[in-house]
Amino acid sequence: MRHILLALAWLCAAPAARAEGERAGQFDYYVMALSWSAAWCALEGDDRRDPQCDAGRGLTFILHGLWPQNEEGWPSYCRTAARDPSRSQTAAMADIMGGAGLAFYQWKKHGRCSGLSPEAYFATARRAFGGIVIPALFADVDARLTLPASVIEDAFVESNPGLGRDQITVTCKDGLIEEVRLCLTSDLAPRRCARMRSATAG
């Protein structure tokens, strides 16, 4: 796979306080995290020999997760009566999430908090991902780039009419662009982010 590193000097904020084990279905909105695959591979995936980083995958932004979020903090590892997804259900998400392992982990940590079944949660995540236009700027990038986060935000705002600057943020890790995070209502419409610079990661 082409190692596409978006280098950036950006001060990352510390995460907000959170709890664990809350009751499923109690949250205010979603955060959809889009991970820049090449950066994750450079930071972690290559060392793990993760299939997401295999030559020829050609992945750019993938769906890291769809995270239930509160105005302050976020739920995780919630109590739910829903069964965990089957291997076939998580494998079916690999085309947009890079692999089945990430899909299962995201279900355990975040999907259980949605109050949905695995089928409904993954379907909702797929609709959310499909509802955002990935800017053409990133479709064919094959070289290291140095650019400010505002360029990425500008590209997403221009490619997605109705998306505002208070509804998106960019995160980084070790000087690399890590993710684009977008705030969505439960109906998957863009909405203002609450304390987005401190939003949950994982």
C-alpha cells in the first residue's frame, strides 16, 4: 500500500472525561470518525501486519467508528441486551472499515451504546459513511503532503453542502493527520459539535 502521510504540526487536545457501562440508547448525538488509513498504517498497522495495510488496498479515509456522544463526555461499553455481531456481520463492514476486527471492537465499545442491534448499528454506520462525500482531493494522493488542518476542513465543507465548520474537526497523532470527525444527529444530519476538540477517541 502507498504510505500517504499527511504531516501536520497540530496541538492535540486531551480527551474529555468519560464513564463506562452506561445504559444503552442514552446519548445526545453521534460522532462519525473517518480515519486516514495511511497514517494509521504508518503509526500502528504496519507493525501489526494488519490486512488494512496490505499492498493494493488503496484505502484513503475509512470509517473508524460511529460513536454515541453526549453534550459532556460520552458513553462506552454500555449495558445492552443485544447480542454481539456474528463474524459474517463484522466481515461485511471490512470494505469501509478496513477489517472485521475494527468493526467488532467498535461494536463493543460504541455500538452497544447506540441501543441498536448489530444489524441496525452497522447499517446506520454505513448510511452515515455513505452520506458524506470524501473530497476528490484525497482520491489519488500518492505523496507526502504538508498542509494545515484548515485545508482538510475546507475540502470537506466545500464537498458537503450544509456542513459547517462547527460540525467538523481534524485530529492528529505524532505529527500526522489522524482523523476527520463529524457530528451528526440521530437522523445522521450534520449538527454542531459539543466540545468537539475534546471528543472521544477509540
